[in-house]
Amino acid sequence: MVTQGTGAASLLEQAEGFPQRLQRDAEAAAEQARRDAQARFEQQILVAQKDAETERRLAELRVKALDDTVAHQAAQLAALEK
């Protein structure tokens, strides 16, 4: 059986340790939030890099298609001039 004095002492110990526990928990939460934000930003950077690479490849394909069209039209023009 727990006496009232022991219960009060336990509550007093908990109350005295609360600021340290609160500080420790707040620091842990801040660190976790920082890690989460960093992971999210790294993911966004990776997606942006992949998007940029896709856009670059698409632009290269467009340029090649236009070059092919110009070459074909130049050949047609040369044939018509004969």
C-alpha cells in the first residue's frame, strides 16, 4: 500500500524533473522536425533534378526532330531545283 507521503514525494520528484524532461523532449522534437524537413527538401531537390533532366532530354529530341525536318526539306528543295 502506498502512503500519502510516498505519493506526494513521487509527484514532487516528477514536478522537479519536468523542466529538464520538457527541454529534452522539445529538443528531440525539434531535431526530428529538422531531419524530416531535410529529407523532404532532399526529395524535392531530387525530383527537380529529374524534371530538369527530362526537360533537357525532351529539348534535345525536339532539336533533333527539327534538324531532321530541315535536312529533309533541304533535300526536297534540292530535288525540286533540279
